[in-house]
Amino acid sequence: MTTRVQHSSVPPPPPIEQRLAELHAQLREDMPAIVRVAIAVYDSQTDLLKTFTSSDVDKSPLGMHEAKLHTVPSLQQLAESRADRVINDLGALSDSTTVHSQAIAGSYASSYTRPLYDGSHLRGFLFYDANEKDYFSPITVHRLQVFSDLIALLLSSTFFPARMLRSAVHAATYVSHTRDPETGAHLERMARYARLIALELNDTHNLGAAFIEHLLTFAPLHDVGKVGVPDAVLLKSGPLTPEEFIVMRSHVDKGVQLIDELLESLGMRALPHVDMLRNIIQCHHEAWDGSGYPHGRIGEQIPIEARIVTVADVFDALTSDRPYKGPWTIRRTLDYVADQSGKLFDPQCVAALQRTLPAVEEVRAAFPDTRIHVREGYTSVL
């Protein structure tokens, strides 16, 4: 069982899956033929469109499906035109070669799709599926407008606070005049490696899409406490003394304190998955065998999100160029990570990383380094 650290007395809002199901239940009182409402979210940096949640989450024909938007021309056209789409007979898609079209055509009779935008930014798509052909008449689509707006707000309320918090952290880093010791590319890569590992673990750990997307958002904040570490330690090019290493380790507690203060000042104590963020910051230097810090947690005492981030962060640190070392090859890095499986790292997270190598290569190509950071927090394991 995964350990979760509870800090806030403010109850979190119901999960988005529950709220979407409740909205769908209200909708079906007037429109019983609509048997599924689903949301897919879009990552513009990787062109990745990902099934996020649906009102029939337990029996969805698509599950955790994802695809590059440019490989789904019909949806890409909707994104470019910002127009809605009605398909009166999904049987017409039976010859389609896309996984999405085949799954939908085999499960429903008609559909209505609406792209979701935040200003000029595509955030995803909203799908309504019915068990009757020709169901989505202009009158029906008009009646769905209110529900569509509510669901768009639901998606925004799920992710906007997390994005706002991440922006506030970056602003605090800048205002403090403390140099960020990691490249933006490193943070983007390690966050996406963490997401890939989580996707691989989803079936065995029942993580869910909301968990995985929040992990992607929160993973780059793992070392936020380094804003409180003196430059003389943080930017030192040589080995740290034992005293300096104690100071460096203090970034964990400083990070938790900073996040708690930001959450309080921004009124976000009930931010969805906020305990995930705290767990990542507090436990990403813990080790599977208990040799890590700050608390020496062992095995599954370490929250799964922190175990995932640890593997993703070290993998990217080792395969990246740093002032004190050249980049390791993927093979050498995988050998090291495998050797530390069951020691520093959760064996299941290591195995999950090993199964995602083609996707890892895509991430590496999409986010090349543009500048070099001056110190990596994992120097001790190099």
C-alpha cells in the first residue's frame, strides 16, 4: 500500500472522474441516449493528445489511449478551425485505421466533439457519444452548450491551480535571485520520463489519468527548496564537504516549507493532489533500501510518486552533459540504474523505465539542452 503524507485539514475537492460522472448523470435525465462523456487533454510541447477521463471510466473503449494530434487529421482539423463536429453515423468510421475511430465506431452510434481552448491555447477535446444515430441535431447541440461550458470549467479548475502554483514557484525563484541549478530542458525531460514510468505502472498501481497528469505538472518542482541553499554551496563546482552536504540536504525541508507557504498565501490548501507535490519534494531523495534522506524511509514507505520521480531525475541527470562530467550513454545509464534496482530505486520503476526506451528517445529529441546547469543534486551517486 502506498504511503501518503497528509498535511492539510482542508478536504480536497472530489476527483474529476466523480464530478464528470455527476454532470453526466444530470445530463442523462433529459438526454438518456448520451451514454458517454469524455475529455482528452493536449500537450502542445509534444503534440500529444491523451485520454484523460470519461464518465464511463470503468468500461471506456479507449482507456488510457494517447496519440500525436497530427496523426489524427480529423481532430487536428477541428483544432485548427476551432469548430465543433457532429458525426451522425459512427458506422461510417468502421474502415478507419486510427485506434480512436475504431474503438468509438464499435461502441457508439453517433458523436459530438468540441475542442477546448484557453485563449489561443488548445487544452483538449470534449466528446459526447450516443447510442442512437442522428442524435446530435442542432437543437440537441444547443442544449448541450451549458454542460459543455461546465465541463470546460471543470477541466480548467482541475489543472489551473497546479499551473498557477508552478508559475508562482518559478517567480519566487527569480525574485529571490537564486540561480536555478537545473536547465528547463532537464525539468521538462525528467517530468515526461516520470509520466512514461507512471503510464507503465498504471495497471498494477491503479494510478489513473488525473494522477499521471498532475505528476507531469509537479515533478519539475522536486528541487524547489534549492532556492534556499546558499550560492556558495549550490554553485560549488567541486565536491561538497560533509558540512556543505548537510546544508545541501536541507533543500528538502526548505522546499516543503516554501510550498506550504505558497499554498497558504494563494488560498490553495485544497489544491487537487497537493499531497502528491509534498511527497515528491519531501521524498525524492529517499532510497528503496532506506539509505536515503531525510527520513530513511524504506520501500513502499516512500510514496510511489517520489519513487517514480527519483528514477526519472537520476536517469536524465546521468544522460545529460554537466560541467563536472560528460553525458553517459543510455546503455551505461540503464546498467547503473539496473544495478541500483532494489538499492536506490524501486525495482518496478526501473523495469517500467526500461520498457519505455523508444518514448524516452522521443523526449530526449524534443527537449535538447539550451544551457548547462552548474550543479546536480545527485552528484553523490555519480
